[in-house]
Amino acid sequence: MAKNSDVGESAGVKDFFTTDRNDLYSYTECRAIGKNFLKELKQAVIGKNLQEIEEPHAKATKYLEETEILHLLEDLITKLVFKRPEKPMEFLVKEIEEFKRRGSERQSMD
């Protein structure tokens, strides 16, 4: 199967949605796609009136970082692109349930 030569540090939202489903990526390449997807998502939020949204955007970003949601989303995108499951929504639900289970186990050990 062909490997997409565009995947790497410059891969992002466009590559994620337009790449042929049969392309295979290394885990490192998938990690780059996940990181760049979130960067481009953040940039899409920034509009023409930067002054108007800068404060709410900063607060939202801080919240997402403090709660580790950004890390979770990056990890989910990476796994999704790497494994390419037939049923992506079910896959994501299972991954989130596993994440919750591991969190509960860690809390009970403390």
C-alpha cells in the first residue's frame, strides 16, 4: 500500500480528511497528524476580531490544558489515524471508556 509522502510535520486537518483510507502511517507520523490537527483547530477559532476572542480563547485553552483534554484529543486522533478502525465512533467511545477506567483505577490506588 502506498505511503502518503505529505504526512509529517506539515500534515494537518486537510491531510487527515482527504488522505486515501488505504495509506499506512507510522505511529510517529500519526502523532504529527494529531498535533497539527489540534494546532489548525486552534487557529480556526481565531477570527478577524482577535481582541474580542483572545481572552475567552485563552481561558478555554487554559481549561483544556489543565484538564488534559487537549492531550486526550491528541492521543485519540493519533490512535484513530494509526489504527483506522472500520467503526471510528465506536472505537473512540471504547478508547474514552478505557481512559476513564484507567483513571478510576489510579484514583483507587492512591
